[in-house]
Amino acid sequence: MGFIGFLLLGLIAGAIAKLILPGRQGGGWFVTLLLGVVGAMVGGWLGGVIFDVGLDSFFSLSTWLLAIGGSLVVLLIWGIFAGRSAKKE
């Protein structure tokens, strides 16, 4: 998968993860893009380690599930740290 495809996958996976896990994580579309790309990388890495599956093709169901799952994990972690910093203020 190319660089642009990976960015598009990350943006869509991040948006889907934010729809599944709404809350006060903060951030706009750029933060969603970053969280989605990082989540896709985390999901691809975990998929390779645990299930021996990677982010091979843009239109593969396993690619999308791994990217969305990774984005959910990253969004949960982001929400924990963003919540802590908001409580300090």
C-alpha cells in the first residue's frame, strides 16, 4: 500500500474510531488523522505479531479491522492522557 493510501486509511480509521468511541478527547481533523495513522501502524504491528496478518491491501477487510482496532487503542490512550491534562487546569 502506498503512502497516500496509508494516510487515507488512517484518516478514515481514525474517524470511525471516534464515531465508535465518542467523548471529550479533543482535537480536530488533523489530530484524528494523526491518531488514525498511528493507530493503523499499531494495528498493523499487532496484527503481524499476534495474527500473522499485516496491512497488505487497501481493500482488505483485515486491513480495515486492524487499522480501526489500532485507532481505538490509540484513541483510548489519547483520551486518558488528554483527560488528565484537562483535570489539572
